Amino acid sequence: MSGSKQNVESASTCYAASFDKGHLALPPSKKYLVLTCMDARIDPAQAFGIELGDAHVIRNAGASAVDALRSIIISQQLLGTDEIVLVKHTGCGMLTFENADAYQIVRKKLGQAATEELHERKLDFLPFPELERAVAEDVDFLKRSQLVPDSVALSGWVYEVETGQTRRVV
């Protein structure tokens, strides 16, 4: 068994031994969701004060609202959230490349068939060149979407991986 699998198994055993939150309701108690990056340097619960059961946390590469829209709709329409807190971060890998670069890496590492599949799927890796502008654009995307009601409170933030501080952009 790999080290990761062993870690999951042993951590799960320890966690379950004192787990007492099985009674929590399915909808998040504080009725909000946090959309943030999948970056391993971000601990949303610690950084943003989220207790188990408080909020939905959606993570993807770059905290993309476009990529998260399916989960946002489910969170709001099926589970009652009424606020979105979007948090991108400094030092994000999505600032370091363009789609053409990603396609080239896939071709080099996975071959022509994989590259053809990217083209067939018209996959956009959704990189962005400027952090604060990307936050504002994603919040604007959500505001303009008919799939996000006008009543939903929206805010956009930048988490600084260097300091642990979070600052509001919009």
C-alpha cells in the first residue's frame, strides 16, 4: 500500500475514534459557500474560519467560477446557500501559463490521442494573467449568470499564501 493510502487509512481511524458530528444536517448551517483553489497551501477551514457543517467548500484549479458553476447551482438550488465567497490566491499556478502551454505539455507527456481529446472537448484550462482582475471577472460572471439569483450575496477575495492574510477585492 502506498504512503498516501496508509495515511488515509490511519488518519481515518484516528478521526473516526472521536467523531461526534454525524448528526449534522446536509445543508450547510451558515448558508454560504466558499469557492477557492485546490492549492495544497490553502486550508479553507483554518484560513476562513469554517467549522464542520458551516459551509460548502468548492475547490478547483484557480478557484474558477466557470468550472464550479455546476456545484454552485447544486449548493444553492438543492441545499439552500445564499452567499458565495470567492477566494483566489497569490502564487497561483494558473498565473503561470496559457492554454497553448497546457496543450503542449499534455501532448508531450500523454501523446497525440490525449491532445486530440482536449481539442474535441474544447477544454479551456481557464488560466489568468492578473490575480485581482481574475477575482473581479469571476464575481462579475456570477452576477451576470441567470443561474445565480440576484439575491445571492457575492464577494471576491485574495488569500496571500506568504502571510496567511485574506483581503477583499470586490
